Amino acid sequence: MERKKSIDKNPHLALEGHVSESKYFFFDTDPRKKQKLAIVFGGFEKCAPDFEIKRKTYPYYVIEVPTGGRCRLEIGTRRYELKKGSLGGLVPGVPHHYKCDKSSPMEHIFVAFTGSDAPLLFEKSSLQNGHVAALSKPADVFYLAEAILKKGLEKTELSHHLCCVYLRALLMEQGSGMDLTGRSDTLAMASYRKCRKYIDEHFSSLFSPLEVAQACSVNIRYLSRLFKKYGESTPHEYIMRLKLNKAGSLLLTTALSVREVGYLVGFEDPYHFSRNFKKFHGLSPRQYRGVQIEKPLQPDKI
């Protein structure tokens, strides 16, 4: 009588290689359903020395967060080293090849996901169309990767929602302080950050983007191009939004007059201030204060 072949009831996902330890989670994501961001599965693997995966394609976006060891990763024609302190990203349809360092096999947390927001999140995180980048904020990224793993394994009613929130935060945190060494737009991004930082620190006293360009030693047209490429608004819009949000806060937390509030955020003409405030907030400064609070608080240091 032929004996039945025993089947491992907890198989590892690394079919082409081996892992010595693993834990996985899966969600009931329907790949055909249009969603902004949805995780399909993820987990942790401690790879064996012979760990190797070679694929012509893959249907999901994947992020790799190494927690130890090393692994060579080829994405298309490019070759990288995955190790602690780096973040790897794969996109659908691009061939890739993992091969562990036999003397120091990789340990990693990974997440496979889909959704219409995935391409933009990859772009903002510097992973682009498949890339390995140095972690810009190692502590934050590790914390968020471990949070995804923990909540994914818990599988509560809110696990998928929370994991997607953490995944989005992880990619945005990486993007907010990414190391662009080796990319062609390094100097442009550095200039953008310098200009934006100057605005953040001086917006109350700024009258026009030209002041920013002069202070940061860039051409005004170049400043506009930087904000168009890396920002979500023009330099003028960015300055104005900061001014008017600060004005709204002052109206709600101080007893300063509308004229005084306008002056503190750089408007010498009260009419010009009120007109811009209403256009932005939908209410005049007096209406905004009256709707939100019954009686303004006493003046405080600003």
C-alpha cells in the first residue's frame, strides 16, 4: 500500500529557498477591487544560508525591512544589498532576484500590498519603480514595521485598517527625511528643503516668494519649479496657507484685534487680510472667532 506523503501544515512562503523561522499574516483583500491601499499579506522571516528567490514578475508592491543579516537583491538590471538600515521596494511586473549572504543570512519584515495610492507612496519614499534606499529615519521605520507585524498577527477587526495606516506612515516617514545620495535630483531636493525650511521659519514676516528666493540664493523661477516638482502648492500658496492658519489660531487663542492678528502674520492692510482670510477659511475673521468661541481668551505671548 502506497504511503501518503506528509504535508507541512505551516509551509514557509520562500518556496525557492529555506527559512529557519517565520510567521505570516494574511488579509482577505480582493486584488480586483479598487482600493487606495490594501495589504494582501506580510510577515517575518529568518532566512537560511541557501535562501534564494528569483521571479520574472510579481502581482503586488512589496516593502522589505531587514532586521539583521544581508541579502543581495537584483531589481531588473540593478543590483543592491539589503541589510539592516536599508529599505527595499518591489513593484508589480519587474523581475527580481534575492540571494542571501551565506555567512550572514538576512532576517526581515515584509509587506505585500496593492492599491491606487501605492505608486505615489513609492515615489515619495524614494523607492520609485523598485529600489533599495538607506533608511532616513531608522527608529521610526522599524517601529512602524514592527507595528504592522504585530497588528497583522493579532488579526482583530481593525487589524487591516491599522496596518494600512502604519504602512502609509512608514513610507511617508521614509520620504520625509530620505537620503537621496546617488540620485540625479539630490541638489534640487536639497534646495527645495532649504527654501521650504526658510519659509517655515519666517512666513509671518514674508511678503512675497521673491524674498525667499533671495535669502536662499536661488532664482525666483527656479523656486517655482522646485515647489511644482516636490511640493503640493506654489511658494505663494504655501506662504499664504501658513499665514492664514496661524491667524486662525491667534483668533481662537488670544484677545488680539483682527487688525493686530493680521499685522502679526504680515498683513499691513486689514482689508487685504480679511479678504484673504475669508477666501481661505470661508468666514471673515470676526465670524470665524464668533462661531468657534463665545469669548476670546486673554492675550498670551506669541
